[in-house]
Amino acid sequence: MIYENIKAGIFEKRPNRFIAEVFIDGKKEICHVKNTGRCRELLTKGARVVVTKADNPDRKTKYDLIAVYKGDVLFNIDSQAPNKVFFEWLKKTDYFGEITKIKPECRFGESRLDFYFEKDGKGAFAEIKGVTLERDGVFLFPDAPTQRGAKHLKELCACKGKGYDAYAVFVLQAEGAKYFLPNKETDPKFFAALKEAEEKGVEIIAVYCNVTEGTLEIAGFVEVRL
């Protein structure tokens, strides 16, 4: 995944979850934040950030905030990126077997799951979650309670019950992970749903990304600890 028209900036503050004030070339700009999550550990005053300039000159915000440095480690915080890099990875990895069909945003039951694909002649569903919360090399999800996330896990269980393969994929949007944990303290219901999904045969996968200011790609697997 490649970003165009990138620029460096310094984060000032986040008046609401949709916008941030960022100094770019010494001028304060109002930027769209491509992540409605909290990102409190990342978006701190004075943090170095990466933005992209929008193509539409008539847009209210000229820039999108897509990444932030936490120390020397660059975190991509674009919430649309995990699905895009998973799609790219799915087309080239041999982890799942021979892929013959990929359909993003496929409805199953009462949910629209991120991907349906067919591999080795069998159908499979995958739900993708981006992970940006990190503590001492441990990556956690979610960073806030998510009823929608638990619902998707229940739908993946239903997929297994109907004979499909099912995957919950956590895309860690940075490098340097020791392992991945569900954030039981923040959302015990999501943790319980993830444990139930594992017990019912849903495969839980965590992958980390190589991140640069202008690119993002899935690079390898990370241990999942439940």
C-alpha cells in the first residue's frame, strides 16, 4: 500500500475524534484524522506525525493524518489501511492455500464481514481489525469497548457452523511486537467473544506490518495470547 503527497508535521491537539491541529511547514493546519479511535497513547502534544495532502482542493481539510511516531517507532493509524493491506497480502500469501476468489464486504447473517474468499475449493470468511494500541511491545485490541467487534466474532462462529472456514485477523499497524493480546480490561465482552470464537474453531491470527511514511504492508506473524 502506497501513500502519495506525504508531508511531515507536529501534532498539537485533537479537538474531536475527526480532526486534529497539526503544524505543517510551521503553519497550523486542521487535518482529518483517519481513525475515530482514541489513540491517546499516540496523539500527544509535540508528536511527529505524517499527513497526506488531499487531491480535492475544495475539501474543508487539506490533509489527512495517517501516521504518528511513538519514540522512534512509526505507527500507521489509518483505519482503512488494514483491509487494504490484507487484500494485497491475501493475493500473494500461500498461508491459506490456493486462493481462487476474493470478495470484499460480503454479507453473512446480520453482518457485513470484511472478506469472503475461496481457497483450495472451500469458502472462508475473514474479519479484519486494525491494532494501534501498544504497551511495552505488547499490542492490544480494542482501545475502547466495541459491541460491533463482538458481533462480528459471533458471526464468524456462525460461519463455522455453516461449514465455512473463518478467520479473525488482527493487523498490527507497526513493527516491533512481542505478542498480541485481547484487551480484556477495556472490553471483557470482546475478550469473551474472542475466546468463544477460538473454541468454536475460528482461527485467530495476528500479523505485523512494515511501516514507512509512505508505505504499509503485512510482513509476518505475531504470537496471539488469549
